[in-house]
Amino acid sequence: MPRAKTGGGWKSGKKIPSKPRKRRQNFYVKQGTEEVILLLDGDEGPYFVWEHTGVSTGVWRDWRNRYSCACLCQPKELIEQEMANTAYGDASECPACAAHDALPNETLKRQWIGYLTCIQFSGEVTEDGRDWRYQKKLVPLVGDTVDILQKKLEKLGGLSNHVFEVSRAGDKSPRCGNIWEHERGFESTDQIKEYLEEHAKSNIEDRLAFIHSNAKNPEEYTFETVLDALVTPYDYDKVVGPSQGEAAIFAAKMRGGSEQGDNKRVEENSEDDSEVIEWN
């Protein structure tokens, strides 16, 4: 994808997180189902980053636990050239890669993932009245899906503000879906807001009630501020970018550390309401 953004490692001069972070919900498609999503960004390509997973090492098998690598990130083809003789990164940068270096019998396979932000229009309304529609989520892109969206981008002239019906061709297809059917496009963010005010009003009001119950400064938040947060793409450097803290957690697990107690992704006493205002 054109001008794809990448997470910066230590060599880039960026300050990368040294503590665990709260991770957002990931969009995924169950086999045999179809989901409808609105992309909020992507005109310049996804945000790419390397990630470690328990599945990749066999240390503990849970695909839901993803930990950002702390190594310098560049476009995939450049990393492959620089690391042609190794399956892992620079141990001086990443605690997880260093742990792998000390465990030569393990095979560390980091995954190159691109991220976009979406609002998932489809969803379940449970018997107790919980409405899971119109949720803001991260879209992790892997495999052929990146190429599929590149073609969509070229055809549509961009990805942001476009609605897609997403499904999977088979059980082994990427969880992000590899069948993306374009449904419609919105002309502007204001038009998206008007649509959400009509169709997702109760969801936004429920979220506002939650914020008023949990935020340190609840008076600062209104229906409009929650709506603005819903239609704003995630700050990828903060939520999925290279993280020394997350890589250190993964390294501890590789060395046999406890899966409980070291998986906390956000401190209890945050300095502001940034974790509360976000959609999920």
C-alpha cells in the first residue's frame, strides 16, 4: 500500500512505551458469517508493526495474546533483507528477541501486521439488551488481505469512509477476512456522524453513561465528545506500536513466567481519562 506507516523502534528516536498498555478489541470474522464495517482510515496504507504471539513459540497457545516487538520496524521487504539469516530481531532492542536468543530450541516467528481502524456496524443484540453493534475496533491485516485492500484502495481512490461486507473463504483464511465486498461510501466525517446519530444513538448514550460513572472529570464529556472519539482512528503509536514493556512480558512467558499477574495492560491509576473515553 502507498506510503505505509510503520512503528518506530529505538533507532528511530521515538520514545516507545516501557509499560504494558491496554489493547483494543480486534475485528475478526467467524467462518460462515458476514460482518459489515466502516473503515475510518487507510488512504495512506495501514500502520505496520511486528508482533509476537504465544502461538508462534508454543510457549502458551492463545492467539488473542499479542505483544508488540520492540525492534526497529521498517517495510517488510527491508527487514527480510537485513535479517536473512535469522528468524528474530535485534536482541539489544527487544526483550522478547533476547529471550529467544537464550532459548535456542525455540523458533520465534514474529508476524508482520498492518492495522486500520473501523466501526463494526454489524453485531449481536443480546437477550439482556446489550447492543454490540457500532463498536470501534482495530482491524489487523495479514496475508493476502493486504493485497486485496491495496486493489480496493486503487479502485476507490482511498479506503477511509467506505463500508465493506467482510467474510472468509474458508477455515484457514485470515481472521480479518479475505472477501471484502464494497457496499457504499460516505462523503465526509460529518455525514458519518449524522448516520451514527440516527442509528447508534442508544450505543453512544450508553457509552456516555459509562464515562460519567468512571471518568475523573465526567463533566467534560458530552454526546458530541463520545461521537468524536468513535469516528477518530486510533493513535497506533500508543495502542499497538513497538513496546518494550509488552515485549518484556512476552519474554517472561517464554522463560516460564506466570501468565497471571504480568499481563496487566494498563495501570490502575492513569493520569487522565484517555483510557475511559476510548470506545472499548
